[in-house]
Amino acid sequence: MEQANNTSNMPEDFKSFKAEIEVASPGRINLIGEHTDYNHGFVMPTAIDKKIYFKFRKNSSSNLGRIYSETFDAYVEFNTQKITKSTNSWENYLLGVIDEIQKLGKKLQGFDCIMKSELPIGAGISSSAALECGFAGGLNSLFNLELTQMDIVKLSQRAENNFVGSNCGIMDQFASVMSKKDHFIKLDCESLESEFIPAKIKHCKLLLLNTNVSHNLADSEYNTRRKECEDAVAIIQQKYKEVKSLRQVSFSVLEEFRQEIGETSFKRCQYVLEENERVRQTEEALRDGNLIALGELMYASHRGLQHQYEVSCPELDFLVDFSEDKAFIYGSRMMGGGFGGCTINLIEADKIDAYFEEVKKVYQEKFNITPTAITVVPDAGTQITKV
Ligand code: GAF
């Protein structure tokens, strides 16, 4: 971890920090399977080679937590036995983790932590899951809490649901912890069974184009979409009691309830059912090394998110539209919750630089915003080192 330029809020005794535990906690991408996780469907994410780095050491107190973020040059200290919400949103991801660890009956002592992030915030690559899971993993090792990887995934998701107040699914935390280098994970969000699929993308790379916008409605619309799907399931359940989630609804049953559910919810559910199908087809395309089929599925996913699920935005649509007639780009789609953040592009490696210059120019002209390009590689989940 390199020293940040401005460390004026770093406590004096952190300047010679002798770590007991170091953690590298990755962000994630998602090849396909968007807004399917909380509907108990399929997703295909992986961790990436861009991370948040933590250092941990015990301090001599029984309950004093001290955290310094080099990224924000911000310092916070708190009593681990009396966790309350902070007005700084990044702190709540960490406080929420402590709260959930303690709810499991695990005992923490005082600790110091320094962290630094190379993940852009609001880009749709889940800096939040990286923060939660890396922090939970570090505390687990520092205090020998005997939490399993799956405990860490689930408690991190609960921290976000209960403490931060975002009703997210399990995809991001699962990917951040469980991934394997050079593979995607096909995750069944109902059974939590997963399979590693080799990321055979031949002469292509995964390019993230960051719109550098993050529209305000992201959180509220996320929760609304979730509710629209759950309300539809509740209606279907009145006749088919065994149905617990959209995952168990077939196209014909959905059609049967079209009128009762209403056209908006019907569109949302139809998208989810189709997206689950696309994840299955993507697995096949990847295993066959069929990049053309894979790319078409990515475009179809985007169009579903744009028109049926309605979580895209003009900036994302522009980037996807612009890529569509480029023979060297196989697929492009918005990624993550939507309303801003990145598109993920399957693009021939040697075309990236020239393409970025071209798309940057037209995007700037249209929106007066400069986009950012990040090339990512599927990487392993959380790495924890005892120093
Ligand atoms: C966000 C959420 F955190 C995930 O759980 C998932 O629902 C995703 O949006 C959409 O696929 O990243």
C-alpha cells in the first residue's frame, strides 16, 4: 500500500503501522445476470484485479475501533460495543459489519485499521462489497473469529441491508469473496451452489467504460424494482402456493397472470425470466468459446435492462449504442444496479486504445462529461495475509 499524498488526518501512531493482517479485497464485474440475484435467479460475476487494501493490528484497548481511510484522508474512532450510524456513508459499511459480527455472538477487541481503495465509487463495480467483505475478513483473521467464507458473504450482505439500508442481493459479496482467477462464477442465488466457468475470451479483453454519472434515483428505483417483482410473486402465490420467488415462475404462468400483475410488473418479471435464460446460454457460449453468441447475449441483456426493467440511463445507452456497429466489439451492456456507472465491453485487445479515444470524444461532445476506461481481469476473491 503506497502512502497517499495528503495524510493530514492520519493519527501520528499510524505513521509507523506494523500490520498483523493485510487484506486485498476485490471489486467485481458481472458478465451477465443483472437484477436476478434478489429474484433467486442466476448471475455470472467475478472478482477483478482492482481492490481495496487493508492493514489491521490489535490495539491495547478492549473496545476501541480506529480506522483511517487514505482514500478520503478521513479518520474515525468508535466504541465497538456501542455501534451507531454515522453521517459518513463509507463508515456505515464498516460499522454495519461490526454490528453483524457481534450479532453472531463473536467477541471483538480494540483494533486499528488503515485502508486504501483503487475502486471508483458509484461505478457499478461494488466498492461497497469489497469494503464490507475485506473488513469482515480482516477482523475474522485478526481475532480468530472462526467465520467461514460463506459467513462473511452473508453477514456483509446483511450489513448492507440492515445498516446501510440498501436492499441488495448476494451477488456482489459472493463474487468479492469466492472468485477464482481467470474464471467467472455461475451462481444459483437460490441454492447458492456455484460453478467456475473458465473466462475463455481469446483475443478479447473486458473493458469497463465509466459514464462517470451516478443518478440519484439508483437506490430508490432499485428497491422499487425489487418490490415490483415481489408483489408479482405474491399475486402468483395466491394460486400457486409453492412459488417462493420469481425463479420458480415459468413463462406460461407469468402470462396467465399478466392482467392481474399489470403491464409494468409483467415487463419486469419477463425481463428476469429471460435474463436467467441468458445466463444459462452464456455458460454454453463461454464453454464453446463462441464470442459472437456471448456478445449477442450481452446486448440482449442491455436491451432488457433498458426497455423492460428500465434501470439504464441515456449515458449508458449511448455507450452501448455506439459500440454496436463496431466489429471488434462483441458485446456491451450496462453493469450493476444501473442509472449510471459502467458498461462492460467484450472487445478485441488491440483495439482498446483507439476505440477509447473515439468514444471519449463523442461522449464528451454529447454529455460534456469525460468517460473513464478501466481494463479488468477476472481475479481471485479476498486475499488475507498474516504478516
Ligand atoms: C447491485 C446489487 F448490490 C446486487 O445485489 C445486484 O442486485 C445488482 O445491483 C444488479 O444485478 O450491484
